[in-house]
Amino acid sequence: MKGSIYLKTLVDLRGSVIMWSLGIAFIGAVNVLFFPTIQQMEGLVAFLDSMPPVIKAMIGDVSAMVRLDGFLHVKLFDPLPLLLAIFGISHGASLLAGELEHKHVDLLLARPVHRWRVVLAKFLAVATGVAIIAVALAATVVVCARIIGDELPWSHLVLGTLNALPLSWLFTALALLGSSLVTQPRPAAFAAGAVVVAGYVLETLRMMSPALAGWRTVSLFAYQKAGYPLVGAPDIGAVGLLLAVTVVLVTAACVSWERRDLAA
């Protein structure tokens, strides 16, 4: 039964997944195919290096912008969790609250299956949708990199893209938890979206001001970036932490939905 709920939810998402895959793949293709033009711009590094410290802090190593890996980190890999979060939150928030809003909850209650299994299956379906979008982007970036003749290893491009998944799944799980507590998707989406925006603003402020370097321990986006940094070894612990928080949020949603009085 869990599998049927999973597959049904995934099938219901197919149109959105396809459109998002095409859209984000197009963004990736434009960035990669346009890179040779950026690379040939004379004085690019000097121009970026002359910018205010605040802007340079947000860009990172300005000299890396003339390399495909550095360019994609700034233009694609770092903001990718924000894009995937929009998909995950918009659908995650409606997984349970949407059933109540559209009066379909009786069909769920009639199923001979624990409620937590329904919650888990629905989350896995949305998480799979997010992963499909990321894989579509990764494949596009690899193909386009070969088209422009760049010799950057394909594994770097793939891992740089897929590194956005743990944080995107976390935001999806947060929206799911909200969905298990309310009767309409909109409050759950707004609450999860507020966390995303606050987290991104926090990370931006942290990068802009050395005095806020200690905020790294509470910045979700800092953990995401540490999962596959431009320089240095990946921090597996950071990725594990994001996944662990996701598991906690999904578990909390399962418990909440299991105990909730849906007949009221």
C-alpha cells in the first residue's frame, strides 16, 4: 500500500517535475554555454577584485570565476537549493493539508494502513521529484560542458549539483511538518518559506561580515556549501547533519499526523 501511495503521488507530480526539470536544465545550459564568453572578457578578475568587500565576500574567490567550476559555484550550485526549495515547499505543504482542504482525508482514513506510512510515502514521492530535477540539471551541465570543450571532470559537475539535495529535502520536510499541523497548505508553505528566506539572509550577512563568522554553526546554507566546497575536501558531517535534521522533521510529521484527530 505504501508503494501505491508513493507511485500515485509521484504520478500526480509528473507534470510539475517535467516542467521544473526542463526549466532548471535550461538555466544550467545557458550558464555553461555562456561561460566561454565570460572567460574571454578581458579584465574580468581585475574588475571583480575592485568591487566592494561586501560583494567580493558573496562571490568568494574572484579568480575562480574564470574557471567553469568557480563560475558554476557562484551562478548555479550555491543558489540551487533555493530553486529546489520552491518546488519542495510548494508540494510538501500540500501533501497533508491539501487532503483536508479538498475533503479527501476520508479516503486516507479508509485505507488499511498506518497514517505514518502515508506521510512517509508522500514525502518520498516529493523528495524523488526534487532528485529527478537535480539529476536532469546535472546531466545537462555535463553535456554542455563537453560541448564547450571544458575538461572539468564530470564527477565535479554531478556532485556539485546533487549537493543541493540534502538541504532541499530538509526544506521539503519542514513544509511537510507544517502541513501535518494545519488545515490549509498556504500557512505551511509560508512558514517554511520564511525559514528559507531567513536562512539565506543569515548566510548572506555571515559572508559579508567577518564579525559574524561564528554564525556558521546555525546557518543551514553554510552546511550545504560545506558539503561540496570549491576549495578543500567535502564535509561529510555537514551533509549528514542536514540529512539527520530531515529525518527528524519527517518523523515529527509522521507522529503529528498519526495522533491528529482528522475526523474533527
